[in-house]
Amino acid sequence: MALPVLICDDSSFARKQMKRALPDGWDVEVTFAGNGLEGVEAIRQGKGEVVFLDLTMPEMDGYGVLEAIRKEDLPAMVIVVSGDIQPDAQERVKKLGAMAFVKKPIDKTKAAQILTEFGILSDV
Amino acid sequence: MLVDLTEDQRDCYQEITNVAMGQAADRLARLLNVYVILPIPKVNMISASELHMALAGANTSDDVSAVCQGFIGSGIAGEALLVFNDASFADLAQLMKYKGPLDRHGELELLMDVSSVLIGACLHGIGEQLELHFNQGHPVVLGQHCHVDDLVKSGNHQWSQTLAIEIHYEIENLNINCDLLLLFTEDSVAKINQQVDYLLD
């Protein structure tokens, strides 16, 4: 069965860039969310077992999404993909339960590396 | 004729700027050991008369000090304008462990240090993503302890409209804030839009 992957970013360009960075031939069902609220809703519906999450977003930001996931104990592995790469931001998201932190702009190499590192991607 | 950006182009500029300002903020955060608050940047085609509004919207009626620095490369030219709220200098001096007296010279030194970090990193970040290389000119002080109105008056605008990227930086828990405005020349707009369209393709 295809793995439900959620891409949550307010920029449509960033969402496209993220989708393009996913490994070729990876069996996934991709859902897009334009802000944190939409993102949390999609995760509740089981559309985000793996989540690529932006931090700076309107309505609800990435920190808010991580808090909601923790509070509701939602089953999601979150990889934060952010332009805000300050040490504090990286620390904050790790504390909130994010699995990994990747610097924007994302590309195929970085995406494959992180997915392999956490055993999400084994043999494509 | 006024041309405007498409929604996709604006979104792309915002995202690219977001990444670039994040890199600049990271440099500043590591230098000063602080957290820089990053809002969503504003990207617009503006006319010369709207430049005043962009600046006035960026900063309040407080006294400001400003630096500008030209950049050029790959057929694109423009100016980076950094406007600092004068109230920021006391906290900034403390953060940067500035020992001398905080007079006009002292403030100037701080202003130059911060602007070289922010302008340099931001231009580099934007250039990198658009596969452009910008060379930077020498920074020029536009004014110290003046009003935003005076800054705009001192400029001699030969253009009718231009691409403007506005970035507001604020340091968490401190009274430090500044605005970085990137203005591209009218002739550069077509070329830089082309690079953006290439990314959107």
C-alpha cells in the first residue's frame, strides 16, 4: 500500500519543489496542505504518516502543528523543512518531537539521505 | 505601462527570499547568540512614489539610520537598503560587546557590521537559488538620526517602477529591529523574472 505523505507549506512553489525532491519510484500518496490547520486536519485523517513540514506559515505555523501532533498523539513522523535554520529553531522543533530538520531549499539528494537515515526509505 | 507579477512569481520570490533571509538570520543569530524573528517577506512591483510608502510602512516615525549598497551581476542590478531604528543601537552595542562610546561613530561602526552580514548573506542566498552571482559595491551611509522622509527625498529616482523585496528583522526579547529593502532596477526585472520562471517550470 502506498505510504501517505503530507507536504505542508504555505508556498505553492515550495510544495512543488518538495514533491519533486521525493525519490523516484517511491510508492507514496502525496497530500498538500497550505497551512498548519489544514496540515493537522490531514494528519488526523491519516494522510500524513510522513510529514514534510514548513515552520513559517499563516493560520498555524510549524511549531503549532508539532504541538498538536503531540497533544493528540497523532501517528506522524515529521521532517521539518525550513528556511529558518537558526540554532534555536532547530532545537525548538527537536524538543517538540520532530524527527529531523532539513535546510531549505530541499533537493533529491538531501531528501533521499534523510529518508534513508531514518529507515523510511529502504530499497527503491 | 505597469506590469505586475503573477501569483506564482510572487510566491516564488517570497519563498526564495524566505530561504535567503533565513540564512542571513542564522549568521546574525550565531554571531550574537540570539533568536531572530522572521516574518513573511513582502514582494511587490512598486512605483517611485510608492517607495516612500514601502519605507514608511516598514518603519515608524522614529529616527532611523540607513545604509545602502549597490549590487550587480548576470545582467541584474539593484540596491540594498538597510534602515535601522535608532532605538536599536543601545541593545545592539551590548550584544556586540561594543566597548567604545556610543556616539555617531560608534553607531556607524555597528550599523556597518550588521549591514554587511545581513545584506551580504541575503544577496548571496537569493543569487544562489536563482543561479546568479552578484558583486556588491561599497556600502554608503544614507543618513544617521534622520526621518524616513529625508531618506527618500535624498534619492534621485530615474525609474518609474521596480521590483521591491521588503524584509523585516526583529530580535527576540530585545529592542532591535531593522528593515532590509532590495530594489532591482527597472531594466533588471525582465531578466530576474526569467530566472524565476525557469524555477517555476
